[in-house]
Amino acid sequence: MRRIFSQAGKEIAQFRRDKLTLALAFLLPSVAMLLYGYATRLESKNIPVAVRNFDSGALSRKYIDTIFANGQLVNAPWHDPVHNKFTASSVVSSSAMGPLDLGEAKATITIPPEFSRKIRQGQASDVQVIIDATDVNNARVIKNSIIATTGYFLRSQKLSQVKNLVTTKVRLWFNPGREEALYVAPGATAVILWIFPCLLSALAMSREKEQGTILQLYASSITSVELVVGKALAYTAIAFVQALIVISMAMALFGIRLVGDPFIYLISTTVFLASSVLFGLFVGTRANSQSAAVQMVATTGFTTALLLSGFLYPLRNITYPLSLICNILPARYFVEASRNAFVRGSDFSSQIHLPVALAICAAVLLVGASRIMRRMQLSGGG
Amino acid sequence: MSSYRRNYRHQIRALIVKELRQIMRDKQLIFLLFFMPVLQLFLYGFALSPDVDHLRLGVIDHAASPTSREAIAALVENGVFDLTAAGGTEATLAKNVRDGNLEAGLIVPPEFEREIKHGTTTSMQVMLDGVDANTAGIANGYISQIISTFNRQLVTGSQISRELISPQISFAYNPGLISSWFFVPGVIALVLNLVSTLVSSAAVIREKDSGTLEQLLMTPVNSLQILLAKIIPLSMLLMITVLVCLLISSLVFHVPFRGNIFLFLFVSFLAILVGIAIGIALAAFSQNQRQSLLTSFFVNLPVIQLSGAVAPLESIPEFFQFLSLFDPLRYYVTCVRAIILKGAGLEAIWPDVLALAAFAVILLALSTSKFGRQLA
């Protein structure tokens, strides 16, 4: 036991000496929190939409005003790519695609001639809408917005021929204002607290290998498990400081509050930070140099935490064989735990599986790292 | 004079051959150049999908009438919702939504059928999990569209009857709304930037690390030649990386290539130069590879996050929008999407190409002069 603590103490002392590592430990997570928290918004606002109105009546003008009334879509000027001499690739010149080709609008609306007169006479009139679907998600947002405002316009102008017999009262739970920050900020804490603690511990472990100081450890009486646990303790303590910084930033900047059961969140956080550190140690034992360790963390840890954790889009959307990997990713469980704690307000019993899954991940990583350590020790000694 | 020139070219050619041999021997560099881009493309292409479908729906139908069953069937029909739980009490339904076991809950009131028969408006209660604000918003839109179609059917007896204004909506460039068509071009840009930065800093710092840089300087070549001999082979190899990415994009993800391939290769070349310049700067400012790799985190994180490769930039706060103007990757992402998906030509993307070119020139000038000064 004493050997474990002295190993941990040595680790902390070494950590405090290197300025770049210190900046990496505390400055980078803060920068990352700012960037992920503020610069991740899936749903566009102020979407530019160009309108071409061939009608001269008042009704069409009112309709256009209604489309832009709720502020999600904003009116963009209609430009046609007139000079087409550079390429032949621009498919249509003066068609309804012009503003989309130029990238000046995300959708175009064309209102046909005689629109107002026809509708006043009770005849249907087609409005042509073309949406730039390169951004699939926002193409859906724009479509829904136009259909919804058209429906509202018909009702408010008493033009609807259909009485709405069935209506729905939709209540949005947990996030009635649909603020994306509530979704993004808790998830971002999980991604950041996965990447940076494991980066530090991977560096520490591979440094021992690179500088050959690991041979001294082999020669001492410390066992491989003690070595891994000692290092894990030290870096989990550092990870706690990182967690404090990142989570308080998220609370201060994005207005999230702890609404769930605090006890289970604390347990989940502890186990999660430990598993992140252990993953780093695991990578560190595999890598032969510090730069190789950084690259392994960047390619395996970074991308998987970002893409397979459910941080951006729901987990159920991930294609089948790939979706299996999600189940062994600690970050995936902590994204859930953190949304439970800060948005959903879940109680203790409904999420007991999260710390359990995290603990299994941590245990597997601990065993894995010490195994590799011991094998290296033996082959190195023989 | 002419013999000096010939000499100069000979020296560079010799250095380029040396560089290429060194790169081909370096497993780490080969991994970065060819395997990492492929890996990332696959991950992003298959993992990121904003589709809103198969949401788990729980239903309590107090009316249990033909019309209420039709309404529920209408909601489930096109795959937006999957009927996962039916019956039970309102409390258990609410708990299932609260615990995240269901994304939506629907309660049909007992008076549903009676009120419709009397021609009065009846109201169904829907609870929607709002944690994922984006999905909830789109799902909410779908619900109201489904219900309004249902109403038309209920009143007029046919689905085809239409309102006076019905927008004829079509999706341009990606009519099937395939999400990988959005992400794959973005990731090509992201990966190319990442790889060119890492590879060039590794190639420069390696000489610094092992002290071979001084040896090179003792030979008759100057520092500009050394750098040119690094930039030329690397940019050639990175152009191959671009082609590999493009091949995967069309063979695996079936993303159409609608633009001009030469324009695409030209802007990619500019982006590669930007990446190489950033890499050289990283190497110039660091003492060893560990330091340059760690510093690269500070550069790559904002560059990627503010580029719009993964999430759109339109709705981020104004200050961050302003910051993104200084992100060279942002312009490349715009170019790649516009060329690949929209078939855009120079007349549409020239401001972005110009910005990218400016970044390439400025960053290359800054990083080579910093490197040169260090050697002098």
C-alpha cells in the first residue's frame, strides 16, 4: 500500500514540473469547453431564404411576411449566376436553383403569378420550394418550418378548408425551450473529461518507457498492479481538478444546474475519470514513444469519444456493426449520466446501470494495463 | 550563373529523393498519410447521422375506438415512431419517458371518438423527450404534419385533398437526404488538414530531434532548399491521400462528384499548403516531437471546431462566427461541399478560394521565415 502512494506522490511531483503538461492539463480542457459548448449547434437559426414573387396581390406579400415572422428563416436577396462563362457546370442559370448554386440562400421560394387572385377564388395555388439539402439536418428543419408557417397562415387567414378535429398538445420535457446548450454542454463535459485525463496518463506511462526509467521500476520490488494503481491514483486526482474546472465552466457559461441525484453522479464521475486514466495507462504501455502514445490517444480516444458517444446525434442512428463498439466506450455511458444529472433530473434507481458499466470498463482496463506491464517486465528481465 | 541554377535544382532533387525514402521507411508517417484518413472517413461516414426516425413511442389509448387506432397507425406508419409500449397507466408511461426508455408518449383521451362524432375538437396529449433539442424539434414538426394529414383525411375522406396553399418542396443536391453525403466531404477536408499538419511537423521535427538538421546545413544547401525539399514530396503524397479519400467517398458512400475535378484538386492543393505551413510552424516553435504534437492540440482543436465540418456554423454565437473567419479550414470545407455536391464552379466559390490562397501564402511565408531564422 505504501508503495502505491509513494508511486502516486512521485507522479504528482513530476507532473508539476513540466509547464507544457500543466497547460495541457488545465488550459486545453477550458479552451475545449468553450469551443465545444459554444460552437456546436446542430440546428441553424437565421437561415437565409430567397423569395421570388411573381404575384402582385396583397395575399402573397402577407404570406411571405408570415414565413419570416418567427425569425428562424430570414429573407435573402435573389441573385442569379448571370455570368456563366467560367464553367459549364452550373446546371441552371436563371432557374429557382440560382441562389442555392451561389450559396447565398439555403432555400428558394417561388410564388406563381395570380397567386392571390386564385386563392381568393378558392382555387389551390402551388408554391415552389427548393431546399439546399447538403446539410441534411437543416434541410429537415427548413421543410418543417415552411410547412408549419404555411399551416399557420392558412388558419389565420381563415383559408383552411379543413377543420382540425384532432389536435395535439405537445409538451417538451426537460428542455421546453429547446435550448441546444442544455444538450451540448453536459455531453461536452463527457467528451473533454475522456480525452484529456487519458492523454496525460498515456504521456506519463510512455515517458517512463521512452526514457528507460521503467527499468528501475522493474528492478524495484513494486509489482505491476501496484505500479498501475499508483499512477492511476495520481492522475485520477488530477482528473478531478480538471472535472471541477470543466463542470463549473459548463454551469457558469451555459446555465446548467445539477437536477439529478447528486450521489450517483458523483459515483459515475469518479469511475469514469478512473477509466479514462486507466485507458491512458493502457495506451501508454502499448506505445513505444510519447509521440506514438499521443497519436494513439488522438486517433482512438478522440474520435471515438466524439463520434460514438452520442454527443452529437442519437446513438440509435449509428450503423449496425459500428454500434457494437459504443457499448464498450466509457464516454458513451458518461454522456448519458451527465445528461441525466444536468437535464433529465433522473433519480438513483433508474440509472444504476451506468456506474456499473463504467466500473466494468475500468476493471478491464486495469487488468489489461497491468498484464501488459507484467509481460514486459518478464521479457525485459529474461 | 546557369551552372549555379543547375546546381540548385540538382541539390533539391537529391534532397527530395532523400525525403521520399525517409518517409517511405517511416511506418508512423505512412500510417498517418494513408490509414488514418481511411479510418476517419469510415468512422465519420457511418457514425454520424442526424436522422430522426424509429423514435420509441408509448401509447395509452383510453378511447380504444376505430378512429383513435387510425390516428396511432398514422403516427407509426412512416417509420418516424416505433410503437414500443402500449397500455399501462399514465404514471408508468411518464416514468418511461422520464427515464429515457421512450422518446415519446401519447395519451388518447376517453372522449376522443365522441367529440369527433359531435364535430368538436379533441386533443391528444403528447410528451416528447426534449433533452436532444434538435431531434425533438424535428419530431415535433413531423407530429403536426402527420396529424394535419390525418385531419384532412378525417374530414374529406381522402388523403389527396389539399389545402389552398401547399408548398411543393423538393430537396436539391441530396434528394434522398443521405447524411453521409453531408459528412463525408466535410471529413475529407478535416482529415486532410489534420494529416498535412501532423505529417509535415513530424518530418521537420525529426531532423531537429536527431540533430541531422545541422548535418544538412553543413552541406552546400540552404534552409529554403531544405524546406522546399520537404514541402514538394509531402504535398505530392498528400495529393494521393486526397485521391484515396475521394475514391472511398464515391465507392463506399456513393457520394456523387458533380464538380470540376481540377478545381477540386487545386483547392485541395491550397489546403495542403496551409496544413504543411501550420506543421512547419509547429515544428519551428517546438524542441521535440512530443512538444510539437501536444502543441498541435491547441491549434487543431479550434481549427476543426470552427470549420463547420461537423456541425453547421450558422447558429453559433457571433463572436465565434467572427473567430471562424480566421480559420482556413472553414473555406476549404465550403469549397469541398460546394464542388462535390453542388457542382459549383469558380463563379460561386471564388471568395473562398481566394481566402484559402491568401492563407496558404501568408502562413507559408511566416513559417518558412521563422524556420529560416532559427537555423541562421
